[in-house]
Amino acid sequence: MYFAFLDITDAVNIFMSRGGPVLNVIAMLLLVKWSLVFERIWYLNTTHNANVKLTLAEWNARSDTKSWSAHQIRTMMISKISLDVRNTLPIIEVLVTICPLLGLIGTVTGMIEVFFVMAVSGGGDAKSMAGGVSKATIPTMAGMVGAISGIFASNYLKAKVDRDLELLEDIAAYFREVRKKYAKFEGALKGVDSRILVAQVPGGMLTNMENQLREQGA
């Protein structure tokens, strides 16, 4: 196991040395980008879910949900969650855009080295030119791979954020109306903490709650 780790480390070091200094910059950029991506995924699955439940519980506890001021308060609540959840998404998108540009910088610097070797040796030193070719092609490949993978990650995060915010807005708009609509079934909701009901809302649970209340009143 130890020797396998050493072999992998040596292979990575050789690859990085062949790519030149631009490849080191791309590697650092990819490290930052994927750190932000995983941080957003962790945030969406932990802190964001808790914030959504608290916000829905706070909104559900309000007696006034139809006035203009209540609408503005609901917009403020959703905007606050939107700002928190979209915090680092613009940075991720910028890093995704920079990746291929850094790859092109590597291409330019590598080709400059190739042309310099050709000018000095007259084009007869293929071994020296091979180093410049490696520095021209490897950073380009790394930049493209980082950009393509980053596009998928960025689109996934944006789609999930948009879906969660849309669901939050819909629930905030209609959850209170469902309780009022079935207010005559006081026994079904009496003594139940609103936060418990709110926690069951995601995943289509709101419709299930409506169906259960309707069946009790049948």
C-alpha cells in the first residue's frame, strides 16, 4: 500500500513538472473550485434545510398572511435564504470560466518555448522541443477537463437552488391557506407543533397532508 502511494505520488509529480508552472496554477484553481462546490453541497443538505424549516415555521405562525405587508415580509424571508444559498455560486462560475483561459496561457507559453528551441537549435533537437510541447498541451487538457466538470457541477447546484427556492415560495404561499381551508378539522392539527408539519412538507408531503385531512372530513 505504501509503495503504491509512492508510485502515485511520483506519477503526479512527473505530470505536474511536464505541464510547467501554468499547470500548478490550474491545480490550485481546481482545488479552490471543488472545495467551494462541496461546501455548497454540504450547505444545501444541512444548514439550508434547517433555515427553510425555521422560515416556514415562522411564516406559518403568522396570523396575517394576505396583506401587502405580509407579502413583503414573505419576500424578505425568501430573499434572505436566496442570498445565503447563492453565496459562492458566482465565484464557482468565474472559476469555471477561468479554467480554459489558463489552459490557453499554458499553450502560448509552451509554444514560445518550442519556438525558442527551434531558433537556437535550428529544429534539430526534438527532445528539447518535446518539453515545450508538453507544457503547451497538458495545461490545455487540464483546463478543459476542469471547465467541463465545473460546468456540470455549477449547473447541478443552480438547478437545485432554483428548485428549492421555488418550492419554498410555493409552500410559503399555500401552506397557510391549507390550514385555513381545513380549519374545521381542529382535532387533526390541535397540539401538533407547526415545525413538525413544516418538516414534512418537502417531497410532496403537502399534498399528502391535504389528502389525509380531506379523508378525515369525509
